[in-house]
Amino acid sequence: MRGAVLRPFSRAVLLVSACLLVSVSGCSLGDDADAGQGDDTVTAGTTGSSVVGHGGVTLPLPGSAFDYQLGGGYPPPPGVTVVARDRTDRPADAGYDICYVNGFQTQPAESESFADANPDLVLRVDGEPLVDLGWPDEYVYDTSTDAKRSALAAVVAPWIEQCRSDGYEAVEIDNLDSYTRSNDMLSADDNLALARLFADTAHRAGLAIAQKNTADRAGELRSAGYDFAITESCIEFEECADYTEHYDVVLDIEYTDELGRDSFDRACADTDPALSVILRDHDLVKPDDEAYVFDSCRS
């Protein structure tokens, strides 16, 4: 999901430094990634965060109260210390900030210009860009070869670096599961290979990186260097254990038009302590909109 548009089942200038060019051209994650699996430690943190992930990056404290503000930033609810916002928005500065980046599909406002400038980096059917049928203003990136993955990583790398420059502590990369919408032109392995490049880039920038959805790939992504998980509707779809099996920090967003208020209240009474769970309105609107909903199992 990105901006004011919710993706409840998502399952958001090629100039980079010499270091980043090396990282996106196929460098492995190295010893840091291998050592990170199951190797998080607890230390004193300066932002209310105390879990350390791959390469020493700081993670949110397990069980933190959080908010998901992709529909636009606003002052976080009382007690919230972890906030996710779109990369075009400023950090909330409530304690720990997560930057949303669409790493596997175009952003709606940029789809046509991206495809014109990078015709070989989007999937095509009969010469036309392949769209995500659920989100027809987005084109699916072509992750099918090493060369294309390196080029895409070079496009996304400055966005990740900008998240760091803006003051974010972590990045979440959306649409990892775009291969399921690729008309069988992509495989899971294609996208996982690009996901590894994103993890490498994030860690080089000093950012933690969160897996976004795609529960069935949690073990592979954890091994590939991902530090924690942001999930949508894992209670609704009974997927939460797939994440908590691999991650110490899991932030889950449930939605009013899926799980609903009554079921959310019941779920909170039974929630795994490893999960931080909130209930949000479908479009993630701001509090001044009558459709706004925010509730937390930590309330």
C-alpha cells in the first residue's frame, strides 16, 4: 500500500555512490547477514528501541505501541512510539520511524514516466506494461535477470538512502509478492534475489529493514537479512505464527472492513505477546476524517 491507498492484501535518476553500485551489482550480504539470523541482542537504546539486528542496526522494541500512517502523517496517538509513514512524508519523531518504499512496482503517479525512461525494467504483454489488476495504476517491475535486478536496485537505492537522511530508523519494502501477479513471467526466486539487494542497501545505509507481508517466505527473508516484519491482516488470515516463528518484532495492522471491531477486541484477548497489533480504517485516513479508526491491543 502507499500514500492514501490501502493494499490490504499486498501481500508502494540512476545516481548512486560507488559503494552502492558495488552493493547492487551482486555483493552478498556477507558475514553480517549470516551472523544476524537468530543473533539479535538487547542493548540500551536512545529512542525507546533496544533490539539490535543485522550489522548492528536498531529495531523497534518488541511489543511497542505503533501506528501506520501511509495515508498522511499526523501526531501519533498517546503512547505510540513506533510510526510508519510513506517515504515522501517526514518522520513522526515519536521514538522509532519506519519509511515505506514500494520496491517491486511503480508508484501510481510515476508509472508512465518510469516505463518511458526504463522500458526494459517493467514487465510487458504485447508491448504494453503489465499492470497489477488490483491496482491498475501500477506497473510490475521486471526482476527476471541479474542485470535488471541490479538496475532496479540502483533506482530504489537513493530512496532508501533518503529515508536515512530524513531521519528514519528503518525501511519497509512493499510488493515482494508481485511475482504472483506477473502472468508467470516472474518467480519467487527472482523477487527474493532483489529483496536481498534491498537488505544489503538498507544495512549499508544504517537502516533496519522490515519484511512486508508474504508470510510463506518469512524464513527465507529472515535468512536473507530482514530484521523484523510488518504484516497486514495476519490475524484475519491466520498467518501471524509464520512471522513470529522467525522474527522477534512483528507489527500487524488489522482493518475494520476485514477483521472488524468486535473480532479485533476478541483477538486482542488472545494475542501472542510477540505481536504488536492495531486496528485501522481501510484507507488509513487522518484523524480529522470521519472514517478514521485507530485502536491498539496495547491500549
